[in-house]
Amino acid sequence: MGIRTYEYAAREVFGDESINAPAEVVAAQIAAARRQVPDGARWVVVAHAFVAGGAVGETERALTRVGGIETVLSDVFDGADYVALGHLHKPQEVCASHIRYSGAPLAFGFDEAGNEKSMTVVDLKTEGVEIRTVPFRPIRQVRSLTGAFSDLLAGTPSDDFIQAILTDENPLIDPMKRLRATYPNACHLAYARQDRAAETEALGSGRATVTPTEMIGDFVKVVRGREPNATEVAIVAEKLHAVAFGEEQT
């Protein structure tokens, strides 16, 4: 896999020809910033990155590169009093309580339906950090409704953002326009039979775009009946990175 323009730029800026991946760019940036922090000063890092161990949704998955090469390990932030992360939409801490995604204030995909939204309040004390989460509810929610078209039309009117999955066997004439009479912010419509057909095709042909990280995650789910934990995700990302760039394994 080739490297991109900003990785070449980082090599020049930091005088390090070994930089080959986005994660290494971030590590070089953090190391350079750390050297500028005066002794005894509080240090807050703001970073837009995919840190190993974070829970990824459908809307963020496309931004990660094959093999997890773009994954940043949390230890690059060692020494920071607080790390404010952006990129993942779900509020969460990653590997430590002071390394945290505050989350997106609004849902950006129907996979986020039902997720609680919140803001993070961080107080830097004389010693330590106090972190509070303040939940809030956006005016409009994102919801998926599944059922016969006639049943959805008879539902309770709502200004929420609606994804309608119709169980009708036959196509309908201009269903979205009629649906918006009840749900004016309806923004996606599909038929359940189409989803079933897509699933059948996927089972027959295999997932051509599956990444090594996803494949290993699927294996863990089959063998252990659970998602990989943060430690396992970090180990996998580190080893895949080493394989990709020919680093020695330990």
C-alpha cells in the first residue's frame, strides 16, 4: 500500500524517513508537541483520530484504511492530562478515563438510532482531572420503522428523521411522498425483500471489501461469542501495522 502526500510532508517536517502511515504521523506530531510543554504545565491534546479500542459505527468505518494501518495506539498520548478525541460518534473513553471521544451531538446515521447524546465537561484541577457527562436529547431523533406501508401511514405523526423499511411484497407508487405526509423528515426508504436479497448475495459471494481487522473480529465473535476487547484490538492493530511495513515481531 502506498503512502499519501501528507505522510511525505511529515517526513520532511520531522526529519524522519521511517514515517509511512497516518498513525506514525500522529505519533510524530504528539512527540513534537510534548517537547514544547513546560515542566509542571497542564497538557491537553485535541486529536481527530481513530484510537485502538474505540467502538466504530457504520458512518465511521469507511474512514479507516485496510488492515487498521490508520489506527493510533493510546500510548502515544502518555503524559497528557486530558485527550479530547474526535472522529467516532459514540461518547466513550478509550483505554483510560482521560482519553475520551465526547461523541457527535447529533446522529449522522441510522445505526446511531437510540444512542444517547451528551456533552463532556472537563475541569482541570490543581491535581487531577474531573470529567462529567451531561446527557441531552436532540429535538429530532433518528428512527427506523419497519412494517407494511399502510401501517406506517397510520402511525403517530413525527418530525423525527425516519428510515422506513417496507415489508410490502410489491413496489408502491411514490411511497416516499405519501410517507412524508405523516413523517415530514423521512429521508430513506427501502423494501425488506431487497435487504434479504442483498444478504443472500453476500452469503454467496463473500465480503469482497472485508479488512483483516474485521475478519479477526468476526473470528473472535464466532470462537468466543463476544466482540474483541480494547486490548485485543490494540494488539491486532499493532501486529498488522508491523506486518504491513516489515517491522520485526516480538
